[in-house]
Amino acid sequence: MDAQIKGTTLPLLEIGLDPGESVISTHGELAWMSANMSMSQSTSSGGQGGFLSGLKRMAGGGGLFVTNYQSSGGHAMVAFAAKLPGRIFPVEVAPGAGYLVHRHGWLCGTPGIVPTVGLQQSFRGGLWGGNGFVLERLEGQGTAWVELSGEIVEYDLEPGQSILVHPGHVGVFEDRLSYQITRIQGLSNIVFGGDGYHLVALTGPGKVWLQTMPLPILAGALAPYLGGGQTADTAAAGGILGGVLGGSGIFGKNI
């Protein structure tokens, strides 16, 4: 297997496969492939199969099926493109050394990778609404490629060292880190701060990759220019009112 990451601002992952080699991905990630590449759909990955495995992937933000790409004769090629400006990079998964990835982050992996649910936290029940937070766990054994948006900032957290992160900016972190959903303190911060209602506390030891331009936050920044000229403060007020009334509002989308 030969994997190359090409491009800079909008990168592409190109993987060459020899006969007998394969790679799996979630649905809808294919950019292009050579004519001798075959595709098949399955609910199993990493030796774990069945309908239940597919449901666990769906709970983690993935799909019921995974797509398996395999050479049908000779050297074959498949490519996966980034959906937003950002970065694609590999992580090595091993038994007892997995990763938690935001719901849009897992791009593809070797057949031993098992994507499953890591965390699904809805914030809609909060007084002021808020963003949902969904993480997908990558376990098993092999190489996984993840996609993060914007610039990527890495931190190696020491034992007991914590960082508080807006849910949308959480990209990938080692599953040996502990994490906890916390609330922003202070009523005025919640109502007028415009930073949502919750933060994620990540505590070491372990490594974390944060992204500067998550898709839901980008969509929120563009909303005033696409939805009738609302200002950011007006949109935020609408989201707060929607949360109070039980509707999803602008903040009702999962991250």
C-alpha cells in the first residue's frame, strides 16, 4: 500500500493498492479511482461485523455501511479529497491505543480499523440551547486517516493538565485522555458572550489536535449573508430564544 497526501490548502489522499490489499471508508468519501478498483458495501470492519456494528457507527456520526476498496487486478488507485480547506494526516491505531475523532473527521483506514461510537451528547435540553457534540471512536489495529478543517494546532498534555475547548474545535485526541462536558460559567457569559453554553475539558496525559475552522462554526459565520441579512447578534438571540422554547434554533445542529 502506498499512501500520498497531495496538495496544500485543499489536500487529497491518494492510496495505491496492490492485489490483496484494501482500504475502507465511510460512505460518500470517494473522489476518484482507477478503473480496476472494485467497491463493496459491508456493515463489518476490523473483523467486527453485523447490523449492531453499523448502528454503533451511525451513533458516532458515521454510516450504517462502510465501503471496501480493493484492487480487481494489478496496481489500483483510489483518492479521497478534503471537503474544506484543512489537513489530512494518518494516525496509528493499536489495541489499547485508539483515538476519538469529531463526527466528520474519519476519512478512511486499513481494514483493521473499527469505527464506532465514542460520545453522543445533545445540548438541546439546556436552558439556552447549544451545540450537540458527537465523537467517533477509532479502535482496532492499523492506520486511519483523518481530516480536520482550517489550521491544526497540536498539544501534548501532561498528566493532570487540562484545556477547555469549544466543542466544534475538538478535532482528534488520544483515547487515554479524559474528557468532560462543562458549562460556561456566568449568566452574562452565556447570554451575551456568543460562545455557546458548553465547553469540553480535555485532561492529559495525551495528545490532542484542535481545528480552527469547524464546519458548523463556518456555517454560522456565513448565515447572516445567506439568510436575509441577519446580524450575528440577531442570529445568536434567535438561537437563545429557540433553546428556551425547546426548538433547535441556530445552535441545534450536532458538531
